[in-house]
Amino acid sequence: MTPESKPSAAAPAARSAEDLARDIEQLSELATLVASARDAMSDEIVTRLSSAFSEGITLLDRLTRNRGLMRLLQVLDRPESQYLLMSMADAISAMSRDLAKTPPAKGGLVNLLMLASQPGTQEGLRSLSLLGQHWSAGLRELHRRGG
């Protein structure tokens, strides 16, 4: 073996010294970050964070005790409710664009009859009618059972 082909014992030591230097540099950066965070945490900030955290926990407790809200969240998790919400969001966006493009309604009985004869108006009234029907039936049932 020639001296050039022999593995050098200094190479692993140099690599581990480089690794050690890199690790020390990372620890130094971490120590600087912790010191900066400690300096930034004044009594006022700690008090505000503590107050916000406390109010958040109180709000979460109130929300989870609300049976109606929890029921609504369960219903909203169903696929058919998701479809309804997505289509409603799209409809609100389209309605906003349409209203911005069209002049204000003129009013009058003839215009009201023309509006009433459109399929979209009839479907909207039908949807609201079904909502009212199911809503009132559910409300009556809840009152009948006592909650």
C-alpha cells in the first residue's frame, strides 16, 4: 500500500470535530432564541396570554355544554349537510355577483308576477317551505318531550 492509499486517521477526527462545531453552533442559536423569548415575556404579556387562555377555556366549556350547538355540529358533519352548506356558499357568491350586475327591482304587481313565475323563485319558496315544515315539527316534538 502506498502512503496515498492508506486511510488517514485524521479524517474521522476532522469530521467529528466539524460535527461537534456544528452541534455547538446549533445549541448556541437555541440558547439565543430562548433568551430572546424570555426577555420578550414581560409581565404584561404573560398576564394577557393567561387571561386569553382562561377566557378561551371558559368559552370552550360553555360551547361544549350547549346541547343545541353540539347537535348542530353533529348534523353539520353529515355528507348531506356538507352538500347543503357548499351549495349555499356557492349560491351566496353567485347571488352577490348577480345583484351587483343588475339594476334594482322596479317593483309593481307585474314584476312580482314575473318573478313568481321563474323556476328559481318557486324552488326557493319550496326550500323555505320544507325548512319551515321540518323546523316547526321538530320544535313541537322537543316541547312535547320536554327538551
